[in-house]
Amino acid sequence: MIAIIGAMDKEVEALLNLMTNIQVVDNSLVPHYRSSFNKYDIVIAKSGIGKVEAAYTMTSLLNLYDLELVINIGSAGGLQAGQKVGDVVIGNSFMYHDLIFNYEDPLEDIDRFDFNTNENNVELMKSSLDELRIRNWIGQIVSGDQFIHDRKQVEFILERFPYAICTEMEATAIAHVCSKTKTEFIVIRSLSDIAINYNSVTDFEKYLTLASKSSANACMLFLHKWKN
């Protein structure tokens, strides 16, 4: 069984539009959909926005199903120069940008919360995006319970995580749960806005649908190739 998780309705809808024989599962833990794609049984769920919602959804699905792989898709704000709306980020490292310790060196202990994913899956996802001719980036995704849209927020994040390539609100929580349960996972984010441009609210609302479609298409091509 493979689980695909998106945070918002548009992200889930983009996936469902690519599938047939969809079954609605009105589970008391987490409502979700079941379908099949290629040779895989698929579970599709909307986590809701934020770290707690994402961790709850991830844990609930693990309690319901024996999951071989978790794919987390969705949107994010870019943090590096040269990025454009519609580019896709593949996460290979995941950290919380809003996890702050009251120590003299607040970064000394935070390395315990750096989660990594399977390099082979990262490369497979990159090849899928290249095949779709979607510009892509590989790197660190940072998560927090904030929508990042102004200069002070961006500067705070990049001071602590200078190599982070996007910021969003769920990926690290999903990576955290998967790492603790030794569940294979891959995370991609399509850039719906570029946070360093400081016009993120307008761009996010305008480009969310495009970002969701890019993530969904890449996800489906990845599944065509995975373990084949």
C-alpha cells in the first residue's frame, strides 16, 4: 500500500483527477480515498494545514495500513534566488524552522531533528521531473506553523538555514513520523510563490492550482518507475 498525502483540497483534487475507480473511505480517524495506480493500491488523504495535522494524518494512516511508501506532495514558498513559480523541490533533508531552544547555541541541539530520505527515491523523482520538463531543485525543506511572506520571516529562516530551498508547513512532521516508524518516504513541493520576493500571499493564491497539478503529475510518473 502506498499513501499520498496533500495538505489542501486542491492538492488532493489534482491527484484524484489522475485516477479512476476511486473509493471514498469515511474513516473515523481520517477520511481518505482508495484507488489503484499501475500495480499499486493507493491511499490518498488530505492532512490539513500545519505540523500537528500532518503528523496526526500520517500516524492514523500507519495505524490503518501497512504502508510501503509515503509520498507527500503540495506547495511551498521558494527561498533561493533563481527559483520560479512552478519549479518543483525534492526534499532530501527536513527540519523545523520554528523549533527554537533557549540555549547559548540554539543550533547545537537542533541537529537531532534533521530527517533524511532515501537518495535513490530522490534521484528517481528528479528523473521523473526532468522527463516532464519541470524545473526542479534538490535540497533542504524547512517547516513551521507560519505562512512565510515578509522580509523579517525570510531573513530569520535563512540566517538559521542558509541552504534551505523552500519553506512550508507539513513536510518535516511527515518526515519525522516516517523516520520514527522506519517508513520509506519522499516529499516534493511545487513552488506556488517565492518567499524571498515578499509578494507571497498574492502569488500563493494565484498559482496554487498550477503547483498542485505539477506535483500530482510528477508523483504519478514516479510511481510508474518505482521498483520497476
